[in-house]
Amino acid sequence: MRFFFEYLEYFFNQFDTRIEAVYDREPKNPYQEPAENLLAIVALFAEKLYSLRSHKKKQLVQEFKKLLEEVKKNGLK
């Protein structure tokens, strides 16, 4: 578990429950996990930025279509 392990441990201790971590691979070295966390954060922000650009592009296309409809309807002035 990457984040909030202490919180979860405290929460489950309130119910006399113990957390048992089972790893399917060898534990990571002290540098590997922070590096993976950083990469995950960067990937998330890149995805958000790409999504925002895509939304802005869609909005721009919609506004351009509205403008074309207005020109067709009213003609050029």
C-alpha cells in the first residue's frame, strides 16, 4: 500500500483487526517506490492536460460551427 497505510492501520486497530500485507514480488529498494510514485503523478497530470486540451478543442469546434450557422442564416455583413 502506497499511501495512508498508517491511517488504515489505526482505523483497523480500532476494531481489533490486523492488516497483513502480502507481496507478490520482492520488496522495492528505497529509491524505486518514490520514483514510481513520481512517475504516476506525472502521468496523471499529463493525462489531465491532454484531456483539457481535448475539451478546449471540442469547445472551439462547437463555437466555430455556431458561427458558420449564423453566417449561413444572416449572411456576411
